[in-house]
Amino acid sequence: MIVILRQDPDKAQLDSLITWLKGKGMDVHESRGTSQLVLGLVGDTTQIDIDLISALDIVEDVKRVQEPYKKANRKFHPEDTVIPVGDTQVGGGNLTIIAGPCSVESREQLLTIARLVKEAGATMLRGGAFKPRTSPYSFQGLGPEGLDILREAREETGLPIVTEIMDAADLPYFEDIDVLQVGARNMQNFDLLKAIGQTGQPVLLKRGMSATYQELLMSAEYIMSEGNEKVILCERGIRTFESYTRNTFDVSAVPVLRKLSHLPIVVDPSHAGGKRELVAPLALAGVAAGADGLEIEVHHDPARALSDGPQALLPDAFAKLVKQMNAMHDLVEEL
Ligand code: PEP
Ligand code: MN
């Protein structure tokens, strides 16, 4: 971190700043130009509050030369992280295919879809029991009963289950859930992230709809700094000026996050495109860009789905896409 001081800084204030920085474990290197003094800080600057220093009268500007996330940063952990989930692994050259309905609607609905996606080659089952809906009048999910239905589907198919948690107070219901999903709307619910960080459970952390890569990685850092390093990053489309698609699929997220972080990366083409016919091309683009996995919504009767029917793939289309995604993944691995 570099601190640029105003001209002729007050000596007492400068000394007190330097003493404070040293007290925080920093090595402080002073470089004096013809008219300006610059302090170079060496050490773990993740603990330094940049706004606190910027607000001082004697300070003109503060610049970070290193990213503020440490545990999620590839610089401090060069190898890719591989996260075991049930009998499968996320990352490490595997293509994780998480599929299922947007919401768990009934036992019959979930078991039907779970059997079909398993048969088609999915490696995990998704389904929301606690749903973040834009309208309070829309279907809110079955809650704990939905989790029991997911457990039953796991028991029958052997597929690990991925489901969204919205409130830290609900954590006791989720103790045996294989992957906790943090939705886009909760990416910066810091209390939820901290609470999840205290569990050892794998987390699928979805990018907020207006979040930068750094903000996504700082949210991963919240979970990891509490001791839970099993974080899977998910690109699910961001909000832009385009309104034809539900969101804009940011395929750049895959190579950029791969460069910045060692955590596995999954893409969600369903919430990105918001339209059934866009799911396959976006999914294949994500795999071509190097994603470790995908999360895809599938429904056997999308016209009657209680949420996100327009973006749900029919089981046959999903089965065809699984073959294409695996072929694309093999090609990328060979190149
Ligand atoms: C979901 O996966 O059903 C969901 C609500 O996703 P997101 O948080 O990305 O909107
Ligand atoms: Mn959905």
C-alpha cells in the first residue's frame, strides 16, 4: 500500500501516523521527492482500513498495490482448490453438473426431476426450499419440508444436494446439506457469510447482480476468514442496460476469476439468459471458457413451474446438453 502525503505535512500528525502503522505490523518506507513525501507500507495490509487513512488531513491519496483478499487470492495459494462433495469433487479437472428445478414444489415433482437429471448425467441435484422472490406474493418455497424432500431425492439417487440458505437463523435446518447456496441477492449479507464461514460445509457463492469480481472475492474472503475454505464461485449473469436477456452472462468472469483466485468456478446459464433457448449456448460458452461446473434449471413441466419456468430446460434438452458439455470439457482439457 502506498500513502501519498500532502505537501509539508504536520510533523506531529505524520509521526503519529507512522507509529500507528508500525503498531499494525507494517514496515514503513519513506521516499521523499522534491515536493512530496510517499510512504510505502510492506506487510499484511488486509487489516488496514484505507478510508481511515484517506480521511487524515495530511494524506492526499492512498493506493493499494495488492488485492485486499488474501485467502481467496491465487498469489498466496497457487494450486487450484478441489472441493470434495459426497463422492464427487468440484474442481481438479472434473466437470460438475448441478441440475434440478428452481424450486422444490412437491415430493412428486422433485423426485421425478431428480431421477431424470441423474439419468442424464447430472452430478448434483439443485432445488430451492427457501426462495428469494422479488414479490412477497410469489411462491416462497416449502421451507424445511422442501429440504426433507431433497434429502429423500439424495437418498434415492445418490446425488449430493445444493440448496439456498437465506438466513443464518435457518442454519440448523441445513446441517446435512451437501452444498449451501448463497444467492445473488445475499452475496453481501455479511452476517450470513460469517455464519456460513463457521460451518465446514461447501458453499456455492453466487455473484451479486451488480458485483465486481473483487466484491465477489471479498465475499468469499468473509466465509474463508471464519475458517471455511470450501467456497465455489458462481457467475450467474449481471445486470446491464440490455433487457432482452434476464441478465448479461459475463463469460469473462471465468478466466478472470481463474487468474485472481484458486477457488473452483461454476456458471449458471439459466439465470444469466432467463430464456430456455439461451441455456445451451451460454452453458457451452462457459465450459469453453474453462468453468469447473454449471448450475442448470430443469423442469419436466415448465409451463406449470412455480418459479423460473421460462428458463427451465426440458429433461430431453438437458440430456443432450450434458453430452455436449462433457464433449466441450474434454476438448478444453486436451488443448
Ligand atoms: C436460484 O438459483 O434459483 C437463484 C435464485 O439464483 P440467483 O441467486 O443467482 O438469482
Ligand atoms: Mn431460479
